[in-house]
Amino acid sequence: MATARNPALLVRPLITPEGVDLRVRLADAGTRAAAFLLDVVIMVIATVVISLVALFGLAGLRAERIQPLFIVWIILIFLLRNAYFIVFEAGRRAATPGKRMLGVRVAARSGAGLTIDQVIARNLMREIEVFLPLSILAARGGTDVADTLSTIFGLVWALLFSLFPLFNRDRLRVGDLLAGTWVVEAPKVALLEDLSQRQDPFSSKFKFSVAQLDAYGIAELQKLEDVLRRDDYFALKAVAETIAHKIGAKVEPVDSKPFLTAYYGELRAHLERKLLLGNRKADKHAR
Amino acid sequence: MTLPAGTNGIRQSLASFRKEREADWKAFEALLARVEKRAPRALSEDELLSLPLLYRSALSSLSVARATSLDSALIAYLEALCLRGYFYLYGARRSLRARIGDFFLRDWPAAIRDLWREVWVAVGLTVVGALAGYWLVASDKRWYDAIIEPGLAGGRNPDSSAEMLRSVLYDGGTTHFLSGFAAYLFTHNTQVAILAFALGFAFAVPSVLLILMNGCMLGAIFQIYMAKGLGFELGGWLSIHGTTEMFAIAIAGAAGMRIGTRIAFPGELTRMAAAAQAGRVAATAMIGVTVMLLFAGLLEGIGRQTISSDAARYAIGGAMLSFWICYFYLLRMVRHGNG
């Protein structure tokens, strides 16, 4: 899918009342599906546990005492099916356990606070997105072949709803569309060390001229940051060779990391200085 | 060639920017982690007051970092932190009790009043369906099996004897365990209502069909009882819970129709905005429908099995209906009085 290749397509402006654009990133379809599957797994496990408890309870009790347990079981299963998503999404984190594990949450498209009626609207629509196709499949199992054509027709129609997020730019489910919500990435990010402050005794022997620092721009700087943070020996070696070749420096393979650390620090300071003077050098092609 | 002067200076000033602000970010992060887990009451007054200040400080750090720093890890951290803070601080939340109170006093009746046109249409469709069902079964009794699934009919069909039909009306009490049956009826009916609502998305057509079909079943069953002179008794048997249940299903259908028609005819709004607006009204109505169906399930599962006098059944059914109508359509006047 196009969005998988170009993540910038999923960024939307979110301007706070203070006037800062927070640039929210929408969760992609794969993340959404994975979060939903996690929730389904949790729900299935809960159902099995509740049913087992009910079964053993029934076995231990005499007939007239079965009734309360039966009621509890019916109500619990009903709540699990209908209230699980609503209760969790109406909570403080606005996310089900599955969503929380994947670092996404529900938010109102307007940027205002998420209200309970929005949460309810988006989750009641799950009925036609998930349970309708499932019940059509289940009914198919119960009936004769005479029905095949209408079953297929019904299933295709129901799948149109299930696959709705793939057909629009904002990855909206039918429920999102009706509730005025979307699902955004809200990960917990740890503050990482500043690479340009990294002290490496071997780095200080590398010196770069302005021409050498002008070879790259911000896009390349950020790629280099990724490589340094990943700290993979072969990646470091390959990148060091490429850069050394481009700027005409000599680097031994063992020196790859100190060389890149030094170059990263110098390049960043160089580009930040340009930035301060009003020149955001986007990539190596920019002046 | 030598390096331009100031590169080191820039490095140092950005490092000191981070060093100076980092304590604030960490404090904000720790506070957020606490309020996301527990109620804001867990914070002391000072901490509560510092929350918006720390949020603004983080936002300003983000602006500075975006303008001057090229450390993408730092910017990603600040963006995520500010977003969390934004969602927490601007996701204005009221206490659960206030929200529940608001729902019953204002939101629910207001949503039903807002849907008045669709509710009329849904009630009208039920009546049309009932007349059609009655007429169809009267003209040819084979229609009965087509309209009502044999499994649901409980052995009642046009060929049943009057005694058999009467017995279904008056002795439920011995066979079912009552409240279990009520719970089952409630969950089943709610699922049907949610479907009637959700299907409205397809331009309201399936909701209309579902409501018509519901009316048809009502008409068909009435016909077989009327033919045996048991119409009045059936009316009592149905109305004790039916006034609440049919009303609730009509509202669910109305909510579905609202969504479907607003998507088809969005008016001055964009289609998306119209759908979102309709969805929120309809969702509020649907929570109300769940509550009504809970009442209906209790009346059907317990009340109907234990109360076998026609007059009492009619009285309860009529009282419930007038209660709902007063609550939905007259509560507004009370509120005007209160300002």
C-alpha cells in the first residue's frame, strides 16, 4: 500500500490552542488490525474462562441453584461483546488493551476531547463490520447448499464494511466515520541520549573541512542517526565506507564507529548553524 | 580551510538547552504517567497546578527544538510527550456520576426528541407491517410460516387449537427459569436493536426492512389469535412488555434511519460532518434503547410469567408507554422551569 511506503501520507495537522502543530500520525491499517486481533484474543480467553467457571459451578450445584449462574454467564458474555471496547475507550487512555500494547489510541477528528457518545457510536458499528460477516458465515454452516449464492453475496456486502478502512485516506472504519473519530499513534517515547554529546576518544582525531560537511543535508543526517543508534557493526562499516568515499577521507574498518560519531557531531553542528542562519538544508541536493 | 567560528558554540547552547529543560520534561512525564493511571485526586494541589505549566513548557521546548535542533530523537520524544499532555489536558472529562446524571436528565430525552420524525416513520412502518402481516395471513395461512420462523413460533400456527393458543398466553411460569429467561431475552433483543441501528448506514434500507418485518410478525401472530377470538388476550400478553420493547426497537430503527438519510442527504454540511453529527445523536439514543430493552426483558421474563390477569397486563403496558412518552417529550418543560 502507498502509505506503507510513504509514512508522511499518514501525518495530519493537530494545532493546539497554544498554536503549536503536534502533527499526529494516524495508525496504519496493519496496526489497527493487529490491535483488534489482540483484543479478540483477550475476549476469547475471557469467554473461555467465564464459561469454564460457569460449567464447573453448574456441575457442583443442584438444579435450582443453576439459575443465578446462568444469568451471570449470559450477562457477562453480553457485556464482553458489547461493552469491552466502549468501557476501555471511554477510559483515560482512550484505548483498549490491544491498542495500548501497540501504542495507538482513539481521538476525535476535531481535536477536541473524546466524548462518550463518540465512543459508543464507533463501537456499535462493529456489529456490522465484524459480527455480521461472522454470523453470515455461521449461518452458512447451518444451512444447505441452496443458499450458497445469497451467502456469498451477503458476505461480500458485509466485507465492504469490514475493509472500509482500506478505501479511504484517513483509515477510517465505518464507526470512525459516524463518530467523528480516528485512531492515532500515541506511543510512549523514551528520551534517548544526544549522540552529538557522545565522548569517543578516537573521534577527536577526525577533522572535517566545510566542503566535506557540505556534502550532506538533514535527510542524510537523520539516516546516519538511525544507523548510529542501531549500532550494527556491518551497517556502520558500510555507511562509513560510503561517506568516506564521498568526502574523500580515509577510514579503517575498525574506526567506522568513531569516524561516524565524529562526522555526525560535526555535520549536525554545521547544519544547525545553517538552520540558525535561516537555511534549512533538507538533503544533499539542497544548497 | 578552517571551520567557521561558532559551530562549537551552537553545540554547547543546544546541549545546555536540553540540560536546562530536561528536568521539566521528566517531571511532566512522571505526572502524566500518574494521572493516566489514577484519578487526578491522587495528585496534590501543587502538582495539579503545575500540570498545565509543565505542559506549556514542554510545548515551548518542542517549538524551540523544531526550529533549532536536528536531533530527531529529541523531537520525537517531545512530540510524543506533548501529544500525551494535550490529550490529557484538553480531553475535558467529567466525573462518571455527572455524566450519568446528564445522560438521564438531558442527553437521552434530547436525542429522542431530535429523532422525532424518524421515530414517527418507524412507528408508522411497524403499523404498516402489522397490517400487511395480518392481511397476508388472513388471505392465505401459508404466509404464516414464511413470516414467522417455526422455531420462534413456539408451536403456534394457524392450525393450533384455541386451548393451545390460550395456554401459551397464561402458563409460562412452570417451564422457564424466569430471570434467566429475562436475561436471555434482553441480550437477544439488544443485539437485534444494535443491528437495526448499525444497518442504517446502508442508506437506511435494511433498517426499514427490519422494522417492516418486525411489524409483519406482529400482524401475523395477531391474525391467528383473532381468528380464534383471542385478540384481546393476546394484546395483554404482548403489551405488558411489548409497549416498551416495540418502542425501543422503533427508536433503534429510527436511529439507523437518521444515519442513513443523513449520509444520503447531508444538507449544508459535508457528508462526513453530517454522518458524524447523526452518529452521535443516534449513539445516545441507542444507549437509551439498551436501557429500555433491559426493562422490557424484565417485564417479559418475570412480569408476564407471574401476572396472568389481562387487566393488570394492559395496565402495566399502558403505564410503561405513558411513562416513556412523558419522559421523552415532556421532561423538557420541567427543565425550562428550572432554567
